[in-house]
Amino acid sequence: MVYVNCIILLMCYAAEPYLWIKSMSLLPRRFEKRMYYVMAAAGYYIAALLKQYICFTQQNNTIDSILSVAMIAYIIGISLVLFKEKLYKCLLGLGLFGFTISCVESLLLAILVYVAKIPIVQIMSFGRINALSTLLSRILLFPAFYFVFFHNNGRIIGVLRHRKENLAFLVTSWFFTVLISMIVRHADLSYSTDLIVLILLAQVVLLLNVFYVISLIGKKDMELVEAEERINELNRIMELTTKLKQLEHDMNTHVAIIGNLVHNRCYTELENYINSIFKDIKIASSICTLPDHAISMMINDLIMKASQKKILFERHLMIEEFYIESKDVCGIISNMVNNAIEATEKLEQERRYISLDIYPAKDGYYITCMNPYDTPVKYFHTTKKKKEEHGLGLGIIKMLTEKNGGVMQIIPNDYNWFEITSFIPVPQTEKSGAKEEKNSIL
């Protein structure tokens, strides 16, 4: 039976080194050779075996503490060598690694002590109970790590890595883990089983609460960023609108000056003068003016974005009333065009073209965006490098379209043109109301 317990423990101790390398691999790797990462995991595995052997045989508190600190130093040092990222991001990833292990083991320990009524000393001593509890904890680690590190394209770890304030709490989690491990493994320090379990659970609850508070702060920060972006968009539109009004006000003056230059045959001065006002005329012609100011602002921002990337952005907007919420229209159009900009900016200059068409149809209207592409499109998969910072644009378009009773259709063709269309139905009450208003005006 002793050999069976040893084999189980030898297999279980390999889980943590594997999960360590796997979770840290979300960061950019410094080396291409896989052997470096296998050797790093093997070093962690050997250190864990040595630590557990000394813990089971020597029962020496000092040696156990030194080995615990040495293992943490090894993990931090090797992580910094293998992965090229900022120090705080590496530490955050390692902190979340330790925190996840701490949560799983703490909850399992509480269940074994309070539900299964197994003495904590028996759980921590070498034997059948220790082997089975270790096996169970390692089995539970895999779904826990999947949820924390890999669920939804690693969104949780991505969000945490962008907030430095999480570092202190994750490091605290490691400290608690080492401290509690020392207490539960040594009978002379285990004065009260209930107290130990309560401390473990309090640690988990405290840190989860901290993460919740930080997530709320993060949402507020995002709202502030979005508000600032809207203000910037509004400022840009106001600037363009001011130029448009100024051009309209000065048009009579321009016509008079041009007529005077033609009459006096001052053709060189005429050419220079026309060139000087052409930029303002070009700016004015690119402004989108719709009755819905939010949609106008959003489209004008996309116009400027495409212009900065030297993309020809054609618009054919043949309706003025959208019948659904402005934010839904903005969400559909912005995701369509932003996806098109991302695909088109990778092409050569002469192929950078986007067409946005909004036109009426029977019982509704269509929103269509077309652009050329080089590589086949993987629907509902993001191609952006920082996946945690980006939603799935096509999925958002589909959701917003169906929310308003419409249908989305994707139409790639043999000529490397990508077309996406959303049909938005117009409620019959809205259409009849619009006809009555039109008839009353006539």
C-alpha cells in the first residue's frame, strides 16, 4: 500500500509544474525551444518532491519554511527568464497561480474536515488519506485553472494583468498560503483545527471580495474612458461642423473673388486661390450629417479613422430614420467598419477600400459593409493580438441585429470580397405613423 501511495503522490506532484508553465504561457515566450520549459517544470517537480519528502520524514519547521521560500524564489526567477513581459505582469500571473491553488486546497480541506470528519493531522500525514486527498485536489485544479486562465480566451487573467493594484493582494495570497501550510503540517503549531480552517476560508473570501471591488473600479474606469472618447469625438465633429458653417458663410465671398480673378485673367492667382480653399471643400464633403447626432458622430469618427490609415471609405446612406436605439445602430455599424478597417489596412494601397451602404427595403432596411481581404475569414474568432481586450465583433453584430428582430448574413465570394449585411425590420406601427405624418405634411 505504501508503494501505491508513493506512485499516486509522484503523479500528483507533476500537476503543479505543468499548470505553472501552461498558465504562464499566456505571456509571450522568450525562447522557441520547448525543452527549456520542460526543464523548468522538471526543476519545480524535483523541488516539490524534495520538500514533501523532508516534510513527511523530518517534521522540521525551519527546513520546511526555507524550502517553501526557495521554491517561490525559483518559480519567480525562472518565470522572468522564460517569459518576456514586465515584472509586475509576471508577478500577477504567479500570484494568481498561487491564489488558485490556495482556493482549491482550502475549500477541499474544509470539506474533508467538516463534511467527511477527517482529522487535519491525518490529512497532512503520509498515508492513504493524504494520497487520495492530494489526488482529488489535483483533479480539481484543472477545471479551476481552465476557468481562471483560459476561459473566454483568458479574459480574467487579461483584465487582472492590466491593474497593478492587484499585485499586493496576490502576493499576500502567497504569504497566507505559505503561513497556513506551515501551521497545518506541524502538530506543535496546530492548536485548533477549526481556527486553521476558518483562517483559510477567510483568506479566500477576503481576496475574492478584493477582486470584486477592483472589478467594480475597473468598470468605472472603462466608463470614464468611454466618456472621454465620446467627448473627443464630439470635439472633432464640432470642429468639422464649424468649418462647414464657415465655408457656407464665406461661399459668396469665394464666388466673388473667383469671378474677379477670371474677369481680370489672373489665372495663376486663381489656381492658387482655388487650391487654398480646396482642402476646406474636401473636408466639408466628407462630413456625415444625419438627424441622429450620435450616429453622425460615430460615422464621422470612422471616416477620420479610415482616412488616417489611407483607406477609401465610401458611404451610401439612403435613410434617415432607423427606428431602433441609436446605440444599437452605432454598435452594428462600428463593428462592421472597424473589422473592415482592420482587414483592409493590411492590403496594398490600391486595394484599401470599404463600402458602407444603408438602404431601404420592403418592411425594413439593410446595413451592408463590404471590403476586400487576402486570408479566409474565421467567423466569430478575433484575430487581434490582445484577445483579452477585444470582443468578437461579428458576434456583437449578430446579437444586436437579432435583438431588434433582424437577421445577419455573411457573404464572402470567390473574388476575395467580404460582405456582411444586417436586415433591420421596421415595425408596422412605425411605418404607418411615418406615412400619416408625411401625408399630413403634404
